[in-house]
Amino acid sequence: MGLQIAIRHAGDVTILDLQGRATIGPTTDSLNTNLRKLIDSDENKILLNLGGTAQLDSSSISTIVRAFVSLRNRGGNLKLLSPRGNVKMVLEMLRLLNVIPNFDDEGTAVASFESRKASSR
């Protein structure tokens, strides 16, 4: 199964629910296109829900890191929700979970975008 992406909002946080495998080819292109469109339209709070993602390869990880850096440079933020199984293991091995904020609970993740804003005042 390829990658399916559903986009929804929780307040001013854009949530991308990923389902399937994010591997090189059309699936990574789709992820990159969706993230690029959101960033280009000034969406500054993006939460990637990885709970339904079975696999990430180097191309999809690169896409996520590029989006994270791009958002940070614009004053925004990208966070991860529910990395599990092999996906979590790969992200841990690359130490990305030490760099990209990640959460197991959606409510906590969404609230963290607001607490960052409040703490920067």
C-alpha cells in the first residue's frame, strides 16, 4: 500500500494523517507536495500524524527534515504525532526524536503549539 494523506485542522494547527508506507517515488512526492503547499500558504503549525505509517525511508525522512527546517526558519514548527514500531525505531536511530518535537497524544501535541507561542512572549 502506498501513502494516503488526509489533511485536517485543530484550531490553527494543520494535521496531516499519514497512512501506509512513505517510500521513494510517488508517495514521497505526494508528502513533499502537500508539505510544500502548506508551507507556501503560510501554514506555520504542522503536525504529522505517523500513527498509521508503517515505513519511512530516507527520502521521506529527508522530506520531513526539510519541512521542519523550512518552518523553523519562518518562525513556524513541525511536530510528530505517534511514531510507532519501525518508524519510531528509525527516527530514534537517526536521533531525530531528539530534535523534532514528538508526542503520543494529539491533544497534548496541539496544545504544545500554543504553549510555545505563549512562552515566546
